[in-house]
Amino acid sequence: MPRMLYLVPTPVGNMEDITLRALRVLREADLILAEDTRTSGLLLKHFDIHRPLQSYHKFNEHQTVSAIVARLQAGETVAVVSDAGTPGISDPGFLVAREASRAGIEVSCLPGATAFVPALVASGLPCDKFCFEGFLPQKKGRQTRLQQLATEPRTMAFYESPHRVVKALQQFAEVFGEDRPVAVCREISKVHEETVRGDIATVLSHFIENEPRGEFVIIVGGCPEEKRESRDPSNQKNKKSNQSHKSSEKS
């Protein structure tokens, strides 16, 4: 292979979800950057791939990216993998892709596994237009971001850890309304894959009664037009102005 940086998706559950092209790239790469070398080591062992592994994660990417770009410039081919899914989607990958492209290195992302796309398509909610939010801030900025999304018309996709699923649904109910449609998908592409659909209130009750386990994707329906209009401050001002105008005409 010519020198290139490859972003290689890996299975989010079933090992059969990896592509033939991904396996070829991993077998031919001079170096594989792994979010966790132990996790990726198991994947490579399963497919009998023996290539050099280097740790590359959010805690060391700024310190190691220059050396990686230098190896690319020297003619090596480097593949990036995360623990599961596509690198750069809520996982390390963006920084090395940016720096490699700035250095004139060809960057290629292989098509493949990612958790939110199957969850979105299987949700039963509109998927012609959507926004991917990934993980919301855990504390600072969380409520602010939710308020900004309150009138978002597109279907929204969120990642969430099991111990925060109930809290997230409670916050969604407060900001989006209990009647907003939602699909909560867990363990995508795994043995215990499950999607719970309904309005937020119903799905919240389900997970209060049934302890959340596994990895979660939450798909939330967009804000209906009539609710967007009622929440729009400019509409409220216009309504008050019209009411004031009518009152003055009567007097």
C-alpha cells in the first residue's frame, strides 16, 4: 500500500461485522494505532493479524501525533482503530486525521461499523435528516445544550452510559416533553441487542423498573412544528404585540 493514514472501523458487537477491506488494511499496515492495545489485540488475534500496535488515546494523542505524522511522511502506512466502531466518532481519530491531512498525507476512512446508524435506522423515527450529538457533557454545559436542542426539528442521536440512562431520560422529559417519541437501543450487534420504543415517559418507566445494562444509543424524535412555534421567543413577542394592538383598537 502507498503511504496513507487509514481510519478503520471495528465491530461494535458481532465480529462478523468487520469488512474484508478492513482486514486487508490491518494486515498490510506498518503500524496500528489502538485506543486500547489489549482490546485491539484480541481483535487482531481473532483474525490472525500480526502487526505492530501502539497505544493512541485521548490522554496521549497530543503528545504522540507529531511522531505519527513523521512516520507517515517517511513513507509508512498507519491504521487507526478504536475499541469499537469508527475512529473519530466519539473516539480518538480526529486529531491525527487533521494533522496528517495538513502535512499532505492522504487520509482514508473505511466504511464500516458505527453504533448510532443501526440504532437510528431501526428506531422507526425519521432518518432522512438527523443530528448526531454523541455524549452530552456530564455536568457543565449539559442543561445549556439540552435547551439548545429543545426546538431541534431533526431526529437526534445520543450515546449514553448505562448508569446515566435514567437520568438522561428524566432530563429529556423535562426539556423535550414526556410525550416526545424515543427509541433506546442497547447492545447493538450483540447477543442481547434490544430496542425499547415509545414516548419518553413510557421508556423512562421501563428503565426505572429494569436496570440498564450494556452500551446505549438514545434516538429522540425532533420537535414538532407547532411546539417550535410556541417556544420561539419572536413568536411570543409578536403575539403580545398583536394582543396589545387589538386592545388599543378596542379602547
